[in-house]
Amino acid sequence: MSSLLAPLLLCSLLLAGLANNDHPFFTDCPTNTNYTRGSAFQANLDALLSSLPAAAAASSGFAENVTGAAPDQAYGLAQCRADVNASACRACLDASVKDITSQCPGQKSAMLGYEDCLLRHSNASFIRALDVSVVQYWWNPKTQDATQPAQFNSTLGTLMSNLTETAAYASPRMFAAGSVVLTPFVNIYGMAQCTRDIAKDDCYSCLVTAVTTIPTCCNGKQGGRVIYRTCSIRFEVYPFYNARAAEPAMSPAPAPVSGPINGGDHSVPGSAGESKSPPGNTGDSRSPPVFRAP
């Protein structure tokens, strides 16, 4: 299975046309598992995909579900960026459902990532499992390279370390966004997010791995992103997230309870995992993410 393979490194330019919800910027279509048209699995997959957008939009932007019976079960997860509203969330996921069958035709496992949302499905259970087996990364060609790379890397490292900690351990939606001053005229803006099914420690581990990938993908670049199946990060020298919505999304608050999906309530409005070593614990052995230019 692809999760057992060495990480697949796909580096490409972040073209302007990809920076919107019309096209996925992350496409993961493993070709080792196919389904037959009209099969029981396809029927279960269709039921799964039809249920997830509404469930996620109604449940703080996250839902998971499983449909059918073994050996033809379909597992799925839908999540929206925590700073987008419910209508934008639903629109993004509705589009992803239409695209996933054309982008990954006949594939039992697939994942698409958009600016505002992601959609993933499989014939094998992946819920609550950390997955850093596939990575895609981009740098932003529309921004100039840093004129002082050492200063930029140091400042960016501090920002992403703080966002990693916040997303994993302090945000109920496993999301963090913020900025830091680089010069009197330039700020660095960053964002970190995990899929909300994984444990807090797994979220932290995934984000640390993403941050340490920055020198490989984006050394000296003033914009870029790194995406794994269970987490993603992005940084730019211009605002790209909804700051007004980001702050409450990071604040602890009870999430609304969603209704049942296909006879069973499989949605998870918050993180499924508990931290084994919460911040501030004197026995905390976690190391902050560190990256250095090659």
C-alpha cells in the first residue's frame, strides 16, 4: 500500500491558477487499488461522498464516515480550513466530490486538497492514523527571494514553531494562523492545520515534519506550502487567511454536535486524540521544529 512506501516528493511551481478553489492543488491518486463500475464498493463510495459535504459544513468544518459492510466498506473524511464559513465550506466540498471521481477515476483511495477544503476516501480505514508517507510542496514564484535568507529563515522558524504548538495543543480545530514582523515594512504570515481525526501528539509530529521540509522545498523563498495527508503548512509575505475568523477558530469553544449520517453518527467535531505531554508539563520532551538551509 502507498502508506508503506517511502515518501513521494513532488515539487512544482505554485501557479496562479492553482491558488483558488476551481482546481485542487493537492492530488493524491494511488493506482494500486481499483474498483469496478457498478460494484458494491462504488455504491458505498457514492453514498459516502454524498453524505460528507453537508455533514462537514454543519459540524464546524469536519466530518468522517464509513459506509457499507466488509469487504466493500468505504471510509471517508472531509475537512474545511478553519477560517472559512459554512457556505464556503459546503461549496468547496461539493466541488471536490464532483472532481475526485474525474481526477482519480476508478480509484478506491484518493485525496484532493483545495484552498478551502480537503476530501479523502479509501477502501481501508485511515481514520485517526498519522500519515506522512506522501508529501507535496510548492514555492510561490510570484514573490521575490528573501534578500537576507538567514534572517528570514530564523523569523519564519520562530513563527512556524509557535503555530505548530498552537495547532496541535491549543486549538480545538487543530488550526493556527498568525504573523510576525520581519522588517518595519514586511510581515511573514503563516498557517498550520491538521486533520481533526488524529491525536494531538500525532498532529504535532506531522507539523514538525512539514516545517523541517521547508529548506527542501522553499529555501530562500518568501512563500510556500507543504502538504501531507494529515497536515499542512503555508507561509507568505502577504495575508492569505481570514484573520477575523482565524482567531475564534483557534479559541477553545464547544463545537456543535452534528446529526447522524447514514444511520450512524460518525462525524467528529473536534480532535479525537488527547495529548500525552501537554504544553507546560515539566516532563515534556518535545523538540520544536528546526530547519536549516542546506
